[in-house]
Amino acid sequence: MIRHLESKRSVILLAAIVIVFLSIVAVVIWGTTARAADTVPPQHQETAQKQEDPKKGNKILDVEREIMVKTLEEGVCDMGLLITQEYYFTDAVTQSKVKTLFSIPLGFTETSYVATYDGVVTAGLDFTRIRIDLDIMGKTVTVRMPKAEIQNVDIDPNSFVLYSEKNGFGNPLSISDYNGSIVDLENKAQKRAIERGLLEQADENARHVVSNFIGGFLDLTKYDILWETE
């Protein structure tokens, strides 16, 4: 009987040990699984964030680009019509007229004069027509601008110097004669200014002005400016 009791106690003790062992194993397995469960979601979340980052980054770049383009265009447009090159000149003007009789010139009626004037031919362009685009990723700024044009020909009336004058009998010069000679002088001065590269220099100076303005907002050691003609 005693042996039977001892044998029964041994079995119970062994069973208790097994139960304790299995409980420990279960706790260990549960802890490992819980840690794994806690670890996986952040990894998946980080992966998702990484996948979304390019889109978010592109949206940020688009907003930055729009703000910068608007700032640059508004700043350039505020310059309005800008004179970017001038051509100064001193030129002679001549005027002569004579009366005729039956298509025969009457020398004693000839009236003429030779004089010089100082003046300036100005060229520039309308900066309100300039358009700007920005490629942040490509590091380029595209500037589309019109070509320079002659804006004005100004002749200083106070610079008039008379070199020779001849007053014919009964044939004085009229206001229209003077005005006609001034118009001819303006046309000649404008043509000469264009031949000497006034418009090309005006274009170059306009690009220089725009480049300096853009350089106040962007690092032009990192960005290239691409010029296009309207």
C-alpha cells in the first residue's frame, strides 16, 4: 500500500513538473510572438511611408516651384518697359528747295541750310511679357522673353548748330520743311543704330538684368538659365 502511494505521488510530481515546463515554454513562445507582432507593423508602416515619400516630395517641390515662379515673374513684370541700351549720335541735317519755271530751276530762289543735331536712340523691351519656368529637379530656369525693339529717337533741339544757310528770293523755309528734315534725321539715326548692333546689345543687357534678378533668389552656380525668344 505504501509503495502504491509513493508511486502515485511520483506520478503526480512528474505531471506537475511537466505542466510547469509546458507553461514556461508557452510563456516564452507567447512573448516571442508578441514581440514579433509589435515589430512587424512599424516595418510595414516604414515601407509604406517610403513608398509614399516620392509623391509627398513631388507635391512639396511643385508648391515650391509655383511659389518661386510666381515670385520671379512678378518681380520681373514690375520692371515694366525697360530701356536696356542707348545709342548717342551727332548727325547733320540738310534742307534745300528751289522754285522752278516751266520745270526750269530758278537759282536765285534756292534756299538751303546745313546743321547738326545731337540725339539718342533708345532700345529696350517690355518685361511684363517675360515668362519664367523652373525645373527644380533638373536645376534649370527657362526664361522666355521678347526681342528688344527701338523705343524712341530723341533729338535735342538745343543742340542745333547751323553751318551754312542760303536764303533764296521769295522762297523761305517753312515749319513743314524743318519737320521733314528732322524726320529724315530720326530715320537715318535709327537705321545706323540698328546697323551698329543696338538691338543685339539691348537683348544682351536685358538678359543680364534678368539673370541678376534671378540670382537674388536662386544659386546660379547650381542652376542653368535657358533663354528662349518669344
